[in-house]
Amino acid sequence: MKDNYLTHSKGFLSWALTLDHKRIGLMYLVATLGSFFVAGMLALVVRTELWAPDPTIISADRYNQAFTLHGAIMVFLFIIPAVPGALGNFVLPIMLGAKDVAFPRLNLLSFYLWMLGGAIAVLSILSGGVDTGWTFYTPYSTEPERLGVVMMATGVFILGFSSIFTGLNFVVTIHKLRPPGMTWFRLPLFLWATYATALIQVMATPVIGITLLLLILERTMMIGIFNPKLGGDPVLFQHFFWFYSHPAVYIMILPPLGIISELIAAFCRRELFGYKFIAFSSVAIAAFGFLVWGHHMFTSGQSTLMSMMFSALTFSVSIPTAVKIFNWLATMYKGSISFETPMLYALTFLFTFSIGGLTGIFLGALSTDIHLHDTYFVVAHFHYVMMGGGVIGLLGGLHYWWPKMTGKMYDEGPAKLACALVFIGFNTTFFVQFVMGSQGMPRRYYNYDPSFQIYHQVSTVGSYILAAAFFLMLFYLLKSLATGRQAPDNPWGASTLEWQCSSPPPHDNFSTTPTVGDPYDFSGMTYDPQIGGWRPKGAPAAQGAA
Amino acid sequence: MGDQHAHGAGDGHGHDPNQAHHFDTMDQQIEACKMGMWLFLATEVLLFAGLFCAYTVYRGNHPEVFHHASLFLDTKLGALNTVILLLSSFTAAWAVRAAQLRQIAKLKLLLVLTLAGAVGFLVVKYVEYSAKFEHGLLWGLRYDPHDDGHHPAPKPAGAPGLVLAGATTQEYAVATPWDDLTAVQDKSLVKPAGNEVAVQAVDGRVVPEEGAPPRKPWVGSAEQVRNVHIFFGIYFVMTGLHGLHVLIGMGAIGWVLLRAAKGDFDGGYYLPVDLVALYWHLVDLIWIYLFPLLYLIG
Ligand SMILES: [Cu+2]
């Protein structure tokens, strides 16, 4: 086999000290999926506890800690870093035609900061646990008995720096490392999305950094800035927290939106409809994202005028989002779509993410939000966005780039089955939560009125189906590593640059700087059954050149 | 960030040893590093922006607290530190110029001077902090203003006789009897608060007029202003975080000084000096905002 980035050097240190963006991306992938596993297990504990109103398997305190840890790990250790850290790191430089990111050492530092921050955050469970919910609202989090808050906040503070450095790296890479011919409007849309994400990472994360630092100082030194007992203002914490955490929703969702653009172009095998509109809509979503944080505080004593402005701005986010959805639909319209696993995830995404986006309108409207605030309707809404959008998009990207990253093909049969199970399990788990939320079931409650039990039980069953789907996925992906068919350079007939280098890519990505044309020009390719993939027309029927 | 050694051994292009293998040209590398530094500085500004925002909110909500508390900061020491940082920023900029012109001896001298400025700043800050600790002018629950036994109880520095906005005249009667007014140039500043209480300066000391109602010492009156500790909370967080940046800056300056001594910049490559100077200017800039916002209220 040809020399590739996996075989280029050997030994533990060649991985631990690597500056290769592909290896760092792979390490991020393993680490973030590990976090997903842990947080997913906690979700199962929470769902199982809610099977019946009374204590089922754990105490109320443990329950509070479980959903807090579930939320914090999912958000800070999995969804935020997963797509930029794992897929972004692996794909971005190759897609761009560069040898690496602009600052490879900073990239490795980001990864180790992730490890350190993650370890501290998870170990907070040893120092008493955190039961504040992932939002750490004051004055709840400033109460002396909440011992784990300091460790958790320290961990998330460090994770923030990891995210900032990744974003900074990507912005500079896209600005300065584009090869000749790679103009801004030849950037594949995943890169536009990653670019917009990186801007948010750089511009929003410092604010959560200072907020958490103040929270830590509040807890350790009692500086009295957020603690009302000392004259501080707890609502100010909410403002600071959401000034980051709303844009952070777009850190979680923009890269998957970019993945979906790639998937739809590749599996419809045609130029994306409205390329520039999709590109600019990513930047528009990033920009709008900074102006809507107050929609989390409609019931926190914010002035009515402010709430009205935040509500109107929140609605305006739906415009660039709809621009994307309609352009994708227009691309698929009358296209010859091939339904391979990544495309199935793209279609799932369109369904679930649309529900997530549309239910956001109920919550962005002032009058209905008063009723729905802090109910399961909110829980369902953000799971439809973060899981139905973020995670489904990530899974699409993972299946799409898996052959490139590992050099192995997974079996389509079990992969399609897993995708179907994810679809069924996901909707079963969360759709009923809209119903019980609108009927008044509050979020984060350990106990509930027996009339809600049937909804909780349906939801819990759904979560078990989801778990089964993920175990199936784990199984066939690991199996592909052992016995999978050698992946061709371009198994999907996709047109962006990463499919021009071999699978897995060589250490330096490109031996010669690649020539860059239209990112979505599919005309020059033909399917070659001998290699089970696509190759340029007229090229010899063998593995393409690196 | 600025220090990308060529780790792609064997790429055989024979280019500048300071160029990392994934850049095509040295110019591309320099541009990328500068852009990275500017973005990093933007994140630093945003980090402090949160604090400036908290400052604005609390000053808007409690103007009397900020007026009152800021009087206990030593404006002279603050101004001295402003001058020190401005000078060190100047020597840092000059150091970049020297590096550009390959004047290595001059570069080293200027970096040492910049470092000296940083040390000077921290020494002054130490003096200020110790005074605050001695008198219990601290944050949150630790706010406990008192006479430390050696010195008279601290008084609002730099503004004897100033009547606090919104204060009732009795409790905020101007200068207390032990206020030394010899240093006050403009005696007309020393005014009785309102018409009921009058003071007069005798031999540079304030003496209450006969028949004037008894005045409380400042500590007593300070207690009338609630939540003064919030100001000190913000003061210590802002100046503390800034001080931490000064420390990091010292590390960075020391690092380029070492590299200069090793001869790394003899060949005309001076990007690290440039980047560190940029960082140092930011540290300076933040202080330029902190000084008036914390010390010069009123
Ligand atoms: Cu939001």
C-alpha cells in the first residue's frame, strides 16, 4: 500500500506530538465521539429515571447531576468541538488545497486544551457534582453547596480557549493559505460554513471566557458581581452567558449545514443551486446570531421593548436559514439523486432540522414563549436543532468522509439500517416532548404528574431505539476498519479537492499544489466499476494520482 | 504562533530556515502570523469587553458607589503607571524598528528597557494593592475598611473636600478634621457641604467651625454608601486580569530577548519581535482605558 498519513510514521509519540492536521482531526474524532458516548449514556439514565413519576433508579440529586453533565458534555465536549475539531481539521486544508492549517502547533495545543478542559469538567463529578443545568445560572450556581461548579466552570473556560484557537487557525488558513485559483467564490460551501463558524468561535467565546472567570471568582473569592446576596446582578450573568451561548448554537449548527451542502451537491451530482446565496447565508446567520441572545430571557425581567426587539431579530434568522433549505430543495429538484448513506442523513436532516427551526418560531414569539418557557417544548426544540441538525449533519459528514479518513468502505446495508433507526428513534424520543411541553410538563423535573407518564414512556423507548442505532453504527464502522473494502479515491463521485488525493491522503496532502476550478464541476468524471469509485475521464483505470 | 520552525525536514526547497514547510513563501507566513496575532488581540479585547460591560452596567446602576469608591484609588500612582506603560510601549515600538534595521545591540537594550517598564508597573501596582489590603478596601465580603493601626484611617485620596454627588450634607461633610490640606493648591475646592456645615483651613489643617455639628470620620460615612465592595470587585478583577497580561507580556518580551541574544534576528528575520510588540501595545492600550475609568471618576 502507498505511504499515507496513517502509515507515515509510527509509535505513540508520532501521534501525541503530531502536527499533521489529519492526525489531529482523527484524534479529535475519537475523543469527541467518546464524549458523545458518555453523554449519551447519561441521557439513557435520565430517560430511564423518567419512566415513572416516582423515584425509579436514582435519587433526585443524582438525577440533577446526570442531566447537567449530559448537557454540559454534549454541548462543550461534543457538539461544539466535534465538527470543526474532527471533520473540519481533517477536511478543511485538503478541501482548500493547502498542506496544513496555518498554525499546526496551535492546532495541537487546541487539542490538548480540549483534553485538559474536558478532564477537569468531567472530574467535577468527584468534587460534589454540578446540578445547575448546563447554563450555570446564578444565584443557583453561587450557592456554597454547589461544590462542583468551580471545577466545571474551569474546565469549560479551558475548553473555550481550545475553541478560540481552532477558530483563529481556520480563519487565517482560509484567508492566507488558499492556493492559486482558489478564489472566495470557488470555496466549497463546507468551507464557507466553517469560516462563518470560526468567526463566531473567535468573537463570541472570549465573552463566555470572562463570564466563567467571573463565576469562578464569585465562587472562590465572593467578588459580588453576579451574586445578589452581595449586591450583584444575576440577570447580568444571563446576558453574558447567552451572548456567547446563542452564537454557540450556530457553532454547533453551521458546520453541519455546510456538510449538508456538500452532500446534496455530491449525491445529486450537480452544481448547487444558488451557491452565493448559500455562502452568504452562512455569514448572515453568524452575524444575526450575535443579536438575538435576549430571546432566552423573555421571562427574566427584561424590558418589554428589549424583548420585542430580540423577538423580531430572532425571527429574522429564519430568512438565511430558509434560503439554504430552499436552495437545497431546488438543487435536488429533478436531479438524479443516489441514495447512499450520507445522502440519507442529508434527507433526515432536512426533515428534523426544519421541525427544529419552525418550532423555534413558537419560542421566539413573546406571548407563546411565556407559556412554553422552561417546558419540554424547549427541550424538544433544541434537540431537534442540535441533534436533528447538528448530530445528524455530523453523522452524514462522518459517513461521507469515512472512506477518505480511514481508507476503508463500510457496509451500506447496516449503515442504511442504522440511519433508519436513528430517524425513527430520534423522532420517537423527541416529538412527544413537544406535546407534553405544550401541555405544561416543565423541563428538568425529577417527578411529574401521572398524566404525563405515557409521553415519558414513549420518549424513553425512543431513546433506547437511538441507542441501538448508535451501537449498530459503532459495530459496522469498527468492522470496516478490520475487514472493510479498500476505499477508492473518490467513492461518491464528488468534485471537491479532497477526493482528488488518495484514500487515505498522503502525509503532505498534495505532492504538487493542485489546480483549482469550479468546486462543483461533475462533468469530467466517470464511474469505474473496477475500482468501485469514480475517476477523471480519460485517466488510466487505476488508483488516481495523489 | 510566530515561531514556526521548519519541521518539514527533507522538503529540499532550500528556503529561509524560519519558514515552515506548509507555507509557500516567507511573505505568506509573515502575513498569516500577523493576521493570527491581530485576531488573537481581538479576542483579548473581547475578553476585557465583558468586564467593561459589567463596569458600565454597575456604574449606571450605582453611580454614587463609583464616585465614592474611586476616591480611594491613588491617582498619582495610577498616572505614574500610565506614563511607565506608555514609555515601555514606545521602547517596544523602537525595538521593532531596531530589529528591522538589524541593530541587534540596540534591540536588546530596548527590550531590556521595555521589560524594566513592565517590572516598574508591577512594583507600583504592588504598592497600590498593599495599601488596599491594609485598609480592607477589598471585594465582596472581604470589604472591611478600617484604620490599620499604623496609619490614620484612609481618606479619599486626591480630592479632599469634594462633596459626593447625591450625598446628604451631614454625613458627607467635606474634609475631616485630620485632613491635611497643605498639598491642596486650590483652597476654594475645600467647601463646606451645603450651608449648615462649614470648615476653615488653619495652617493647612481643617478645623471645624465652632458650633458645627459633629462629623463622622469617613469610614462611618462610607458605610452610608451601600455596595461599595462592588466597585472594588470590579477594580480588582480588571486590574488583576490586566496585571496577569503584563506578566504574560514580560514572558514574551523575555523570550524575544533570549532569541535576540542567541542571534536569531541577525539575518533580518524579526517577526517574533513584531508580534510581541503588538501584544505589548494591547496591554498598554487596555490600561489607557482602565486608568480614567477607575481612577478619574467624578
Ligand atoms: Cu438562542
